[in-house]
Amino acid sequence: MTTTHNLGFPRIGAQRELKKALESYWSGQIDAGQLEKAGQELRAHHWQQQQAAGLDLIPVGDFSWYDHILDMSAMLGAVPERFQWSGERVDLDTYFRMARGRAPSGEPAAAGEMTKWFDTNYHYIVPEFRPEQEFQLSCSKLFDEVTEALALGYRVKPVLPGPLTYLWLGKSRQGGFEKLELLDALIPAYSEILLRLRDLGVEWVQIDEPILSLDLPQAWRSAFESAYNRLQVPGLKRLLATYFGPLQENLTLACRLPVDGLHVDAVRAAEEVDQLLSWLPSYKVLSVGIVDGRNIWRSDLDHALQRLAVLKEKLGERLWLAPSCSLLHVPVDLAQESGLDDEIKSWLAFASQKIEEIVTLRQALDEEPETVADRLASARSAVATRRSSSRIHSRTVKARTATVTGAMAQRGSSYQTRAPKQRSWLRLPLFPTTTIGSFPQTAEIRQARRDLKQGRICEADYRQRMQQEIALAVEKQEQLGLDVLVHGEPERNDMVEYFGELLDGFAFSRYGWVQSYGSRCVKPPIIYGDVSRPEPMTVAWITYAQSLTDKPMKGMLTGPATILNWSFVRDDQPRSETCLQIALALRDEVLDLERAGIRVIQIDEAAMREGLPLRKGDWECYFDWAVGAFRIAASGVADETQIHTHMCYSEFNDIIKSVAKMDADVITIETSRSDMELLQAFEDFEYPNEIGPGVYDIHSPNIPTVEQIVSLLQKAAGLIPAERLWVNPDCGLKTRAWPEVEEALEKMVTAAQLLRSSGKGGKA
Ligand code: GLN
Ligand code: ZN
């Protein structure tokens, strides 16, 4: 018989029960006991569901109050000093203070840093290590949950991040030591964890080492072998799980490690499976991640079966089936999506449906395919309609992308020629001031949107309400003395969803939430078909805003790579193709804005970095098409029209050259949090166009002082000629309240004025 299992189930709950429980606990509405109970119910429900679907091994330890890497830090007692931890047991509130800086009890302290989990939109809490870091078991959560699941009668398979991946993801606050040196201290703690799991009666444990699909330094690769040699616990079998990409040069290493089984991502590394067969020792299990854990499309079961039949032949009982990675990255259950039409729904599979697919595949392999003939037939017809449906394939769109020329990705002239033309009509002062786009999304704005959706107000009322907001934003910006204004984006719930709703080819789920970090979830749009723009999306709002002022009004769009990277993207054509379709739709919008007299246009690429492949060798190809798409969107305009873009990351050095290739006239970026350190990137590489380095951190409620802003700008002026500097906050202001926004912008404008009067920012 083939064994089926799951690498992890979404923990947030089909109705975001975990989010609600957590937020109630943090705000003091429920106590720790009630929170504990909510978690227990969710876990029990998820186990029960997976068991009922027919899975053989049920994952335990995939549940987390906040993040599974933070769980590991808690279990190992890797608690930074500032949390003043007693050193015994990491209790719930210490855990939450590490996650978010505060908890119902205990002193607040700076929260752990959060960063993206591989190439997903999930964020983990970065472990922090000291040189003398010790690891000792300090939290029994995993063991308690295993006990809990065993008591309920499940055949459990605990999952935990492996020691190398855990170390790799961490950082050392004090420099001067290589974190890999901590491995010796870490292995005994891991051994103890494994021993305890064995003593609980566990047969298989899943140890996740996704870093095996990254470019690893040789020292790390070598460390794998010795670490796993030392991690032997008689009587406990270990499944080493890799995912998110091909193993490439780490393939033989992964096959050789002294463990009992290997899980591989057979979706993203489909072409490696053959090689694995020849390298995998004959005593090891091969778990084939055959169902895509990163996307929401229903599997082509016939195709999967063809592949699996060959493997079954060779591996027999050693073949296991699973999703490619944890299902953390997809929504929970399609069954509750009553709002999606039946056809689109028939193309999708969320976590619960993916588990069913795994079980169906097993049945078709082990038993007579007839037993699951219905399920196979329905999957087959979904695949067939996706291939041919006119809702997916538009001749017009395909014909248009086929005729895209290189010239369409080129502005008429170089920046050197464009800049003086733009200056002559814009007539901006030195250190021009602007903002990134959004102004506070007040409760009233959100209420108006709900009222519209639920039919309490009509379109016209809504438009009027939003126009009032725009007028207010324009008035405030004029009072503040900003130079290039924005309309404030009140009509946008979200910078991607707004455009997705107005473009053809997008669908929206009602409950398709995916955890982003802690209790925060996102509901990515679903790009199912060819993308086109039935009509202008922003022109009416922006021209209305322009009609209220003589200052230049900046049109505001979300860029193609960002729309792509924050959506679930169709898998039946290359991502680059979908990106190009979005770019063409945006190009039309840009040109419509220009025709309507809007001659400063910002195309946000907040998520350009999000799409970076895990392997550096694949970066160039990504940038080729992602930057290419931006340029297609931006390049139709006249020299006089000024194109802005905005990005918000703290890491720039490695992508600065590609960012320059976007050839935007102005780029606004996040720099304030790093004290302009980020601009170091501009020391080695002379960025050719204009830059607005964010002068204050909008993520914090603190109001910057004029002196702080002046000093940041002087630093910037040391690296970038003052003629090419802009002055702006480091991101949009939608999460802030008006009083703080006004106060902060007032300081910002004053700082710019001071620098102007002192001449080119030399001294203030
Ligand atoms: N224009 C957007 C805003 O101001 C940009 C948001 C972002 O960079 N994430 O809200
Ligand atoms: Zn931003």
C-alpha cells in the first residue's frame, strides 16, 4: 500500500478562528485558558478532517500560535536577552512578546524581526543568536500536541524545522561569529526532542530542511551530513522534507543523508524525480509532493497518475504521496465559496480538496481505478474546460501579446533628455516633496465601502463620499505645501484587489484567506484567465482630484509584477505571459491618464522583490520579464510625462541594477528605518535617475523631528546629487490617522524648505 500524508495544514481556520481567538486574547477579551481551548478545537478539527479524508499520517506541530520558526525558538529556549526571560519555561506571553513586542503580561520589548519565508508571502520571526547561545528544551508545546493527538487516536507524524534550516534562518545580533558554529550546541537539543517523541510512541517524524533548495555555501552543505549522523534515535524514523524548488547540486547530498525517507517537491522539481530514483538508497522512502501546495488549481490527476505509476513500479511500498509543501500557503476549504460561480469553482482546490486529491491518487494507484472513477472523471473535465474555456482564453489578448515589440518597452528618449523636459513644465523647487499615494483609510471610508457592497448606498452616493475624501486630501496637501499631490486612494480597499476587480481574468474568493504573519491574513486574487481592461480604472478619480488643484496630481497605479506576485496565478501558461498581459492593460491605463492631462504617473512595484526566484542563477531571467513588463506599462508616454515607481524593502543592494533598468524617472524607496544605510547601494552603483529616499518610517506612530529629516536628507545628498533627490515618507499613509499624518508631513515640508534655503543640502 502507498502511504499518504500531509506536510502541514493551514492553522488559521476556515473562518479565521485562530485570528479571532488571538486578537481577543491580546486585547484582553478572553484569557489564556479560553485561547488554549480555541487552539485545541482547531487542531482537533483539522486532524479529524484529514483523517476522515483518508490520510494515513496526520501532521502535528504544524499548528502554531504565531509562527512555526518562533515555536522552534521557544522550544529551544532561544530567547533574546531583552525579554528578560527567567530561563525555565517559555510561557505564552513571553512567546507573544517575542512575536509582537507585547502581550497581556510582561514588559514590552522590541519584537523579533519578521521576514519572508522563502519565496512565499508568509513571514516568520527571525531567530536571534548570541555567540555563547545555548539551547535547552524550554517549551513542551510539540509534545503536548502529540499527546493530545495520540489520545484522540490519530496516527501522528510530528513536523519540525530541521537544525540547519533553523540556524540558516536566524541571525546573530552581535557580529564576529558564524552562526553555523552553533550547530554543535543545537544537535543535542534536537536529539532530546527526537528522543522524547520516540518515547511518546511516535513512529515517523518529519524534519523540514527546505534550505536544500537554495544555493548553500560549502560549509553548510558539509554540515548536513555530520548533523544528521549525530541525530540518530533508534526506534524513530525520520523523513527529511525538502520543498519549494529543485535540489540541484544538493540532490545527492539529500539522498545520502542518514535518514529513513526523503520528501521532494515534485511540482517545482518535477524533472528531478527520475534522478532521485537512481540516487535514493533502496531502504529509503520517497515521499513525492505531487499536489501543488503553493497554488489553488485542481490537479491534473490523470497526468499525476501516469507519473506515479512509474514510481510505484520502482518503489512499491516505499512510495509516499503528499502535497508538494505544507498547505499553509493555500486557503482552507473551497466548499464554503458559495460566491464563486460553479465553473470557476470546478477549476480550484484549496487545502481540504488537495488532501482529497492525494487520497484519490492513492486509491487509483493501489486499488482499481474504477473505485474512484467519478473523481477522476470530474478532475479530467475540469482540466479539459480550463484548456478550452473562452472565459480563460481570449483571442484578442493573445493576439495583442503576440505583437509586443521591444520598442514598446523603450521610452522615446533617455532620462537625460526627458528630465529637462519634465522640469520645464513641472517647475518644482529643489527637494520636491510628495507622498507615496494613500492617505488614512478611516473607519468612515471602510464603512462606506461596506454600505455599497451590502446595498445600503448606491454607486452615486459612494462616488460622492469618495470624492469628498479626495477633496479633503487635496485640501490638506495644499495647506501643507506639498509639491506633487496624490488623490489619496480612498476608493481602494487594497492596492492589488482594487485593480483585480476592474480587470477581466480575475476572480475573488470570499474566505480564501492565507496567513501572512501571526493573526494577519491576505486574500489573494485569483488570476484564472487572460487579463484585459474593459474600461479605464482610475482616470475618473484622478482627474477629479486634478480638477481641484493647480499643483501636479500624480496618477497612481499598481505595477504588473506586484499584481502578479500578490495573486494566485494561473499555472497553464508561464508567469511571464500573465505578467505581460497585466502590463498591457496598465499601459492602456497610463496612456488614458496622460490623455486626460495627468502627466506624473506612479506605478507601484512594492512586490517586485517578492517574485525573486530562490536560486540566484534564476534572477536574471525573472528580472528580464518582470522589469520588461514594468517598462511595457510605463513606456508609452511622452518624454514630458514623468513616471514614478515605489518599492518598500530594506534590502536593495542585490537588485539595484535591475531596479535601475526599470528606467522610471523617479523612484521612491524605504530607507528611513535603516538610517539611510540602504543608500550604501548607491555608493558602488550610480543610480542614474531621481530618487526619493523615505525620510520617515510610516510603520511607527512616532512623529519625526525636522532635525532628523534634515539629517537623513543630508546623508542622502552625500550620495545622490541634490538635483535628483525627492522628499517623501517611506510608504503609503493608509494605516495612519490624520493628525499624525499632518504633523509628520508638516515636519517633512519644513525640512525640505530648510534645505532649499541653505542651498543644496550642504548644511542646514
Ligand atoms: N501607493 C500605495 C500606497 O500608498 C503603495 C503601497 C505600498 O507600497 N505597499 O498605499
Ligand atoms: Zn511601500
